[in-house]
Amino acid sequence: MTLKEMIEKRAFELFVERGGQHGYHMQDWLKAESEILPSQAGAPSEEHQAAEKPAAKKTTKKKAAKKTAKKAGKKAGKKKTAKKKAAGKKAS
């Protein structure tokens, strides 16, 4: 829940507690802010939390090239094996 949503929820609760009397929305909002903002003072903001997330693990170009070569080698090996099997069947 975002900070704004928390304030909106609390302001609405104050509105209901007052019996739903209209015309005090600004007072409800300010009171809700005064209750919620101090409790959020030590909590990091959503933007700050997003910035603190660790970066995704980066794969170096060398590692990526090795993985690609390894996969290509496996595929080539499978093709050779399949050709040998096919050639063996023809000879028989």
C-alpha cells in the first residue's frame, strides 16, 4: 500500500468516525497525514527501496560466449552421432 493510499484510508476512517459529516475533508486529510507521516519517517520511500534492490546478475561476454559454444558443441555432437547411426544402419 502506498503512502497516499494509507493517508486516504485513514482520512476516510476519520470521516466515518465523525458520522459521515461532509465539509471536513481537508481536516481529515491533514490529521491522517499527521498520524501516518511520523510513523513513516524511518521507513524508506518506495523510490528508495527500488534503488536499493540488488542489480541483476550480469553475465560477462566471455561467459556468454562459452555457454553458446558449449551448447553449439553439444548440438554438433548429437548431429554427428545421429549421422554415424544412420550410416551404420545403411551398411547393415
